Amino acid sequence: MRIAIDLTPSIQGHAGIGRYAEELAQALWATCPPDEQLVVFYTDSQRRKPNAPFDKLPVTALSLPNKQWRLGTLLAHWMRLSQDRLVGQPDIFWATDHLLPFFSRTASVFTLYDLSFKLFPHVHTLLNRWFLDLMMPRFVQAADAVIVISESTQRDAMTYYQIKPDKIHVVYGGVNAHFRPIDALQKLDAVRQAYRLPDHFLLYVGVIEPRKNLPTLFDAFKLATLPNVKLVIAGKKGWLYDEALARVQELGLEQDVIFTGYVPDDDLPALYSLAEAFVFPSLYEGLGLPVLEAMACGAPTICSDVSSLPEVAGNAALLVAPTNVRGWAEAMTGLTQNASLRADLRERGLRQAAHFTWETAAHQMREVYRELYAHRP
């Protein structure tokens, strides 16, 4: 069984879906049986190379810009032009980038991460929303199996696309063993100095984009009673981020909100471990990996009470409506002032995060592959 994995979101450094695709692909590689061959497919106009261990696998790479590849796939679906040869003619193709080539012979597994473009269209660029609105129904119809990353996404997908129940499968993400509490003072001090972190801070990790709802977080931070506590925003700028940055200036929080920019994975566990608490006010998440990773590192967590986040957090986090500014202010104030509550959430979070593993996800994906392979024409 020859399985092609689309590593485009990993190669191009897309935050959430890139991590999901790469982590799950690594778990599939680590547990690969003798009767299975994994191969890599990706598109990248900058001709970047896969990270280990994927650099040792057969690779089919297209040096196309994203818009050109999307347009070519759109035309292939409309004109029914086979793209099997372009991806190396595998038995099964796992589509990880919200894009499914048109196949005449290859079986396909399509991962649908979320439907934010439907539920929150204003947080997407016009061109991206147009493409997904037009093509997503075709992708989920053409795929032989659809993977969703939470029950919340499954409900949304069934509502909008009426996918047959036996075609859709929930495969949660996991937590890499790399994410664990860090108590080595040398590592903690090095990360604190590298990012000029204060002694006490609340932490957000993620891309700066409208769906993450950072203006509400800034409003709540201004309202909260947090003496000597700063707010650290760790993540790169995504798109339509001007409103979030402007809100910091409007509120006069330039000295209290620290933007670190992108933080590499090697530093994230120490960053989580240093934080008084992790805050994640997102309007909508297909899964919410940062919540799992924060809890796995022992960070007491406050997150939104919508979409998949209650599934991920369980009883291990404080849940607040994403637009409830006063509720967020009260949660941040209460948690920073209550050491016993922080200790309790830390222990609950460690137990909750341990339930999500990439090995489990790989086992579930492999079952989908084998079912498709067994019933191939």
C-alpha cells in the first residue's frame, strides 16, 4: 500500500494545520509496517526541502505558487482532468491542505480542519473565502474518506455538507512528548532572557489573525486587576492583524503587552512553563492544539467555551465566552490571585493532555487507509 502524504502546510510553515500534518505524518512513519510505503508530496515555489525523517522518503514536489496550484486544481475538477500523475500515482493520497487534486484512480483521504470560512467569513481574505466556498463541497464529495479533527468540526461538516456518516471520521491531534513541564533553571533563564520576559506574565500562543480574537483579550487585560503582570503574545503575524495591533495602542498598553514574534518549538515548553497562565480567547477552533500543548507543560489555562475547545479542555481549564470582556477580566484576575486554583488546573491539565497522543491518531488514520485499500476497485 503506497500512501502519499501532502506535506505542503508543513513545508510552508502553516501554523495549526502544518503542525497537525507533520506530527501525524511522523507518527505514521514511526509505526509504518512492512507492507506499507509512505511517500511525500508537496508544492512550494521556494523549493524548500522536507525535514527529517521525510527527507529519506520518496518525494514528488511541484515548484508552483499556491494560487497557481489552487487554480490548476479548480480547473481539473471542473474539466475532470486527472491529476494522478502529478502526485506520483500512489494508491492513497492524504490531502492535508484544504485542497484535493482530482483523481481518476487514486483513493483519497481529505482532512477538513474547520469551517471558519463559513461561520466567520469576515476573518478570511476575500480570495481564500471564495475558493473554499466554491471548492470545499467538491472536495468533500470527491474524497473517499473525510477526516475531521474534533466532534465539533464533524457537526459543522455534517450541517453544511451532509456527508454520509460512514465516510467521516474524527481523528484528534495529539501532544508531542517534547511538550512537558520544564524545571531546568538554565533553560528557563535562557528563554526568559531571549524574549525579554517579565517575572510574571499571562501567555497567548498562536498566529495573530482576526479569528484569534486578540482585541477582546486586550480589552479584558486592561479591565482586569493584574498588578505587575504583563501579557505576552507569542506568534507571527498572519493576516488582517492591524486591528489587534491598533487596539494595544488605543488602550495605552504598549508597555504591558509584549510581542515576541514567532517562537520555535524548542523554546515553547519553557515559555509555557514560565507563564502564570495560558489564555486563548479564540472565536472558533477546529481543534486548538495550543491549549493541549499548554496544559501538557503545566500552564493553568483559560480558553473560550465554543467550538472544539470544551472537548479539548474538558474540566481542566476555565471556560469563558469569547466575547465576554468582563468574564475574561474576572477569570484572569481570579486565576493570578489564587495559587491553589492554579495548582489544581495544572494537575488537571496534565492529566487531560495525556489523553491525546499522535500514536492514537496514527492508528486511527491507518485503519481508514486499510479500509479504503481493501475495497479498492
